[in-house]
Amino acid sequence: MSRIKRALITGSTSGIGLAIAHQLAVAGTDVVLHGLESQEDGDKLAIAFHNQHGVEAIYVQADISHPDNIDAMMSQIKAQVGPITILVNNAGIQHTAPVEDFPPHKWDQILAVNLSAAFHTTRLTIPAMQAQGWGRIINISSVHGLVASVHKAAYCAAKHGLIGMTKVTALELAAKGITANCICPGWTDTPLLVEQFKAYAQDNNTSYEEAKQGLIKAKAPYPDFVSPADIGQLVLFLCSDAAKAITGTSMPIDGGWTAH
Ligand code: NAD
């Protein structure tokens, strides 16, 4: 049976998710793009993907902080293009505050998008992967799935939780041709970090650009951001046949951050 290679990449209209989608499409994978952008803008992006890479590309819009929306999204994808065999749970949000000041609704929102959404997409994708006898589940965790930083209680809880869920998924599916792994990036220059750059600049009385360098130096020996395209390359490798025995892992791509 020829293997269907069709990837859903959540949160793929910007940043890391968009880069992952490009790398998968360059390699000939059909892609389902996803995000909060309007259907019109998303459709334009999907057409650009098709024109640039020659793959089948569609866009689905869904706020995945609600399980019902995820159910509807997964049904829509199945009806529109067919089974997903590569699932990249990438969508994520951030909010920083000391624990005692952390707004409870922000906690709930971060847990819903960064952790629970991945549970729902995973449970709804496994049957199709099992039917194909092949699948790749790749969860974009973070260095904050491995270590902590102040003011990131919800983000660290969600990203640590994602690693735990991924390990269980890997154990359950290891004998079925399906792997599940986490990728744990360090600082990557995307819209997710804008508020942190601004806060650092204000707190340290520096420019926005100096703030970027300051944040890198504060955490990682490698003197630059992680490249989103490099994260995409790691996803591609995990999708390759050579990675069939890599499962249940959490791979840092963090400039040495977690080597401390
Ligand atoms: P980003 O803001 O560019 O991308 C986040 C994506 O998630 C966007 O496409 C956004 O539309 C989507 N999203 C957010 N809330 C959503 C919701 N409720 N419903 C549907 N989609 C939603 O940021 P990024 O840095 O590319 O983040 C991608 C992933 O990488 C996240 O999980 C993030 O935690 C993780 N990560 C980022 C860094 C970094 O330094 N940027 C480091 C480690 C891990």
C-alpha cells in the first residue's frame, strides 16, 4: 500500500508552524494549514503553497481553545482531503506574570491551547494513522517543557505536560508504525516573543534590538536565535524512515540552553 503523506500543522500561519509547513511541502507532503486568520487570507496562503511547492494545500480556521471546534475541524479535514498521517501540534500562546498575579483565565487559555488541544487532535488522528499502519505525531514543546523560567507557570505546566502526554502516546503506539516525539526549541524570533522583547527593553532601559540580544545571552551559549527553518528540518527528519525507532523523546534545539 502506498503511504499517504498528509500533514496537519496547527498554528501554521506564522512563525515556527509556517516554517515547518514549508519544509514539509518542499519535501512533497500535502499540507493542511491552520490558524486564526480569516478563511480568505488562509485560502490565499494555501494557494501560494500549492503554487510554490506543487502540493495539495488547504487552510482550516479554528480556535482550538475549545474541544468542540477541534472536533469540527478534524471532521472537516477528513471530509475535505482525507486522513492525516503527520500531525504537528504547534499552536501555542504565552503570558508572563508571577504565580500570585497570574490571571486564572490566562492559565485556562494557555492550558487549553498549548496542552489540551494537542490531546484532542492526537486522539482524533490516531485511528486514521492506525488504519494506514504509519504515522508521525510531533509536538512542539519548548525548553520550558524541560526547565523553568520565572513568570511562566502556565506555559511551563503546559509544555511539561505535553512531554508527558507524548511519552504515553509513544508507548501506546510504538508497535503500530506510529511515533510520537516532542521538539523543544529555545529562543526563536517569532511574534510569540514580541511582548517579552518589549518587557525586557523596558525593564533594562535598552532598545528593542538590544533586548533580543539580552534575552539570548541570559539563557543560551549559542549567540543567536534558533532558525524556524531548522526546526522544520528536524520535523522532516522525524518523519523520515530513519527516525522510525525514535519515539517518546523530547529533543532540544535550544543553542545549549538546557545543557547548563
Ligand atoms: P507564533 O505566535 O508565530 O505562532 C503561534 C500560532 O498559534 C499562530 O499561528 C496562532 O494563530 C496559533 N494560535 C494561537 N492561539 C490559537 C488558538 N486559540 N487557536 C488556533 N490557533 C492558535 O509563535 P511561534 O513562536 O511560532 O510558536 C509556535 C510554537 O512554538 C508554540 O507552541 C510555542 O510555544 C513554541 N515555542 C516557541 C518558541 C519561541 O521562542 N518562539 C520557543 C519554544 C517553543
